[in-house]
Amino acid sequence: MKAMLIHRYGGPELFESGEIATPRPGRGEVLVRVRGSSVNPVDCGIRAGMLKSFNRLRLPAVLGVDVAGEVAELGEGATRFSPGDRVFAFTGIKLGGGYGELLVLPETYLGRVPASLNWAEAGTVPGVGATAYEAFTVHAPLKPGMRVFINGAAGGVGTYAIQIAKALGAEVTCTCSGSKAALVRKLGADHVVDYTKGDPFTSDQGTYDVVLDAVRGTSLARLRKLLRSDGVLVTINGYPWDVGLAWIRNLISPQRTVVFFVKTSGELLDGLAKMIDVGKVRPVVEHTYTWNELAEAHRRVETGRVAGKVAVVPPGMGGST
Ligand SMILES: NC(=O)c1ccc[n+]([C@@H]2O[C@H](COP(=O)([O-])OP(=O)(O)OC[C@H]3O[C@@H](n4cnc5c(N)ncnc54)[C@H](OP(=O)(O)O)[C@@H]3O)[C@@H](O)[C@H]2O)c1
């Protein structure tokens, strides 16, 4: 099968088209023909070797933690899907596979793609969509009327977080640069703070039920000041040691801090798909790149300025739109 490969860790220019053996599905697994993927900041980190101390790739490697595609073949005992079904998955940092023609996944990783999404859109949903959905349904379940603060609302996770929070009935305040205020308001944000115009964490301190942090490097102590005395801070940018620190802090404080890494879960994606099906959530796709533009797609994400997501599709499926 064809794939975009990296033969060593390094910059975006390293992607090369190549051939590798087609994988076969084992017990409880499904072979998926890839129709769409995306670039996440973590894909760039894996490519650059930033995660290699705990996630060493077998090279050459096929990256791409997001996948949308059709079920091509079922392994023994895989019963949830039929050949031809439209599915999507966050494959996790060890498997990747979104920049190849086919990949094998456990069927439990797969959700069903909503009928309203095209392949480019579907490929951008899993990692960031599941992250925002997991944050607001598992770690800090939102109820109507809750006040939510989203730090970093214009990117992949943030654009889902706004829509999911609104779908669950919350009042949403969020940060972004002024040029993206119109986008986040269109997605449902009630209040927008332009972080380029001064400190975004000084007003309404002590008033939020939930704060979601989607900006790497933000001080968790400063974000906690926004919380009510029993509020929850959820961060997706914690370092491994932050998990331990949060555990200790949660023993002594009525405020809760949650540091999490999104699960590879079809169930989460099916929950999110229901919100997409009823029109409460839509993917925001800034640009669609094809495989031969993969380097450009990675460079764009590395700017940290993407509005929503960049999509990546295999040859013959569109691109540069
Ligand atoms: N733990 C997990 O499971 C998990 C899952 C997904 C993502 N993540 C991590 O979460 C972070 C966000 O992911 P993502 O996919 O949403 O990234 P992204 O799409 O690359 O985020 C880009 C957005 O960040 C905004 N931004 C940058 N600096 C900002 C600041 N100081 N304040 C407010 N907004 C700012 C930019 O808006 P402006 O142009 O307006 O600045 C841009 O729209 C990344 O570090 C990623 O690795 C973790």
C-alpha cells in the first residue's frame, strides 16, 4: 500500500511517498481504507522526535493520529461494523496511520461518521473533537447555566469546546486574538477576551464553574483564580508530573484540577457524532491539503495560528481548498 513516510525524526520536509506492506486485521480489529486525516500539534511533535523518549517510532513510520475512512475488512470476532461503513478514530500517538492508504484498528476505537460530513471534514474531527467532548462530559460534566471559560478557543480543540459547551447549555467566555473573535462568536461564544490586548485572566475571577485550558504554557495557578471555590480546571496541556501535582492538590482543595490525555474511544466519538447529527456541532476546516502538500500542512499547524483545523486527504480526494 502507498503511504507518506518519515524515515527519521525531523522537519516537515521529511515526508516521502513510499510503499509498505498492507496490514491484516486480527481478532477484534478492522481494516480501514483512509479517506481523510488532519494535522494535530501532536503529529508535529511526534515527527520532530519530541515524544521519542516514551514513544519511540519504528521507522519508516506512517504518522497521522486522526483517521476517517471506510471499513475494508473485518478481523475475526469484529462485529460492530460492516464492510463499507463510514468510520473515524483517534488512533493514539503509538499507532498513527492517517497518512497511509489503509490501517488496522481495534473496533472499539471506531465511531460512525455523521452523514452530513464529507471526508475532509470527518478526518479533522476525532482527536480534537473527542478531547473537547471528553472534557465536558467526563471530567467536568456541564449542566445548563454553568459558566465556562475556554482558554484558546479558535484552534482545533477550542472550536469544538465552544460548540459542545453551548450544546450542553453553558454560558461561554473564551480567549482568542481579535482577528478570530468573529469566528468564535459565530460558533456560539457569549463573551470573547482578546488576549493580545492585555492580561486575559483578570476579570470575573472567582466566577467560573469550569475552565478548559487549551494553550500550552499557560500558568494553571493563574487559570485557577478564575474558578469558583468549588470549580474545576481541566487542562489538556499538562506535563506528566502535573498529574501527580493535581492529585495532591485535589486532596487539600475544594477546587478540582484535571490533567488528561484523550482516550482512543469510539464511544466518545459516537457521543460527539450525535451532536453533529442534530446540527449542534460542525467542524471548522481552515484548509484542505493533499498528501503531496503534507509538509505545508505541518508547517501551517506549527505556526500555532490555525483557525479550527487543517484537513489532509489522500491523492484523488481533493486538496488545496
Ligand atoms: N491532552 C490531550 O489529550 C490533548 C488533545 C488535543 C490537543 N492537546 C494539546 O492542546 C493544545 C491545543 O491543541 P489544538 O489542536 O487546539 O491546537 P491548535 O489548533 O494548533 O491551536 C491553535 C489556536 O491556538 C490559539 N492560541 C495560540 N496562542 C494563544 C493564546 N496565548 N491564547 C489564546 N489562544 C491562543 C490560536 O488562536 P490565535 O491565532 O487567535 O492566537 C489558534 O487558533 C496543543 O498544545 C495540543 O498539543 C492535548
